[in-house]
Amino acid sequence: MTPPRRAIGDDLIGSVVNNVPTMPSGWIPAGYPKLSSSDIRSLSLGIQVKGQTRTGATGGGYVVQDIKGTADAVWSLLTDYERYDEIIGTVRKSTVKAGSTRHCARATFVLSKFLLEVSVLHLWNEERQHLTFSLDPASKNVILKEADGQWFVQTEAEGLRPGHVRVWFGAAVRVSRLVPSPIVDYAQGRALKRATAWLAPAVRAAPLTLAKKVKAE
């Protein structure tokens, strides 16, 4: 799956965030694959369903997993951009720019053992249960030339067990031709697993953290 590209500047962010139309119940982002009966069986057994493509310096893919927990617990983690370096193993450092919110945030991350630095724009639509991220058009990204992705959470879906949510992740990237091939192999070969494997264990530990946040608010 290749998520739709977004090239959003400062002059458009407000309208994108504030004027997204109301979506009907059961809405699913365009481009997601239809899960087969075999896929649904795998999810019910706690096995991730994934797909991946790569052509030279361009690659993409998706991961679907059923996680025991709530949508609130998932989003408490995915929108806590400033703490990505604490909760996601591959993120070495995270810096969120002033003025950012859960719904619209600009952040710079240092990734993996290669210390790759990327600046990312996040847009979260709570009603749609949908978070998109793309390279920040206001910042310079040397390593990644194109990068788009999304998280999507379903609380109702075929084969979804009670007390679980279905979490989708999809991303597509194109790296600079100047990047050595070992880094490309590492980034594209392990990126999907490393981008998603942390979430289920973190959600299991999230209720206490979420409760503290709600009490504080």
C-alpha cells in the first residue's frame, strides 16, 4: 500500500485540520488492501499481516495488527510525539516544535543506529481515528526525499475480538541516491517491523500512563 502524498505548507495546514468533512461510520482510508479470511485468522491469533515492496531507493508497505487495548490507549502513544524517543526503540531523539498540538505537530527525529535526522509533519483526525505523517515542507530533509505514512485504528472490524482494536500502519519512502546501500537495506528491510513492533507492548503498559494524563488534565 502506498498512502496518498501530502505536500502541505503553513498556509494550508489550518484549513486541512479544521475543514475535514464528517465521514460516515465504517470509513476506511483509501488504498488499504482487503483482508482475506486467512489474514483475519492470523490477526485473531495475534500474528501481524503485512505487505512490502521495494524498487531501488523507493519502498513501501503496510502492517495490520490486532492489539488488546483501547483506541484511547493507542492514540495516547501515537500522538505523544515528544516522547517517541522513550517509547519507540528506533527513535534516538525527538524534538517537537513550539506551537504543535496533538492534532497538528511538527517534530524532528533522530532515527536508528545510523542517526538519520528527519523532520516530520503530523496531522491527526480524532473523528476518523487517522494520523498521517509526511516530510515537513518547512524543513530540510537530506536523507529522505519523499516519505508519507499513516496510522489508522478500527474499533469494529470483521473478526476483531472483544477488548481489541485493529491498528493499520502504512508508509512509502524514497531515499537520496547519495545514501549508501547498506543504510537503504537497513531502513527498508527492517523499517516496517521496527515501526510497529513496539506498539502492542506499549499499549499493555499504557493504561496507567493514560490514567495519569487524564487526571492531570
